[in-house]
Amino acid sequence: MPRAYPAEFRARAVALVRAGKEQRQTAADLGIHPVTLAKWVRQDRIDRGEIAGTSTSESAELRAARRRIRELETELLIVRQAAKFLGEDRPRPKGSTR
């Protein structure tokens, strides 16, 4: 799993590149892989609207929505299994008031 870097560290690294320092040299100076820094710079450009892509805030919203969908699907599965166990999954005869 990738090592997590603090947000402040990422922001300073991106700021150095935006200020004109060479990306490869900045990565070497900070002790991170050049591809990692390139991804941070690309995501910063997306967040600023310079290039198309999914912004950081949209990505967080999507993760939260997917998590909530998984929870709801699990709850629905439990309800369906309970209905089947209780025999409520069979169709009722026509004209039944129950």
C-alpha cells in the first residue's frame, strides 16, 4: 500500500513545482518518487480546473456515495432474507386482505 504523505507536504511539493522548480529534481530533494509528485501536480491541475478530470472533492463524494450504497444494499439483503424466512416472499392469493 502506498505511503500516505501529509496534505501540507503534498501542497509544498506542488507549490515548488508550480514556482518553476524542475519536477524530477524536486522529487529527488524531497525523497519521493518522481511519478508520485507527477500525480500530485496533475491532481492539482485538475482541482484548479486547468485540465479535465475528477476533482478531489468529487472523488470524496463518490467514495461516500458508494459506501452508502453498499450499506443500503446490505440492509436490503437482510430484509429480503428475513421476509423469505418468515414466508412473506410468496405472492398472496387474489382478493386476500392480509
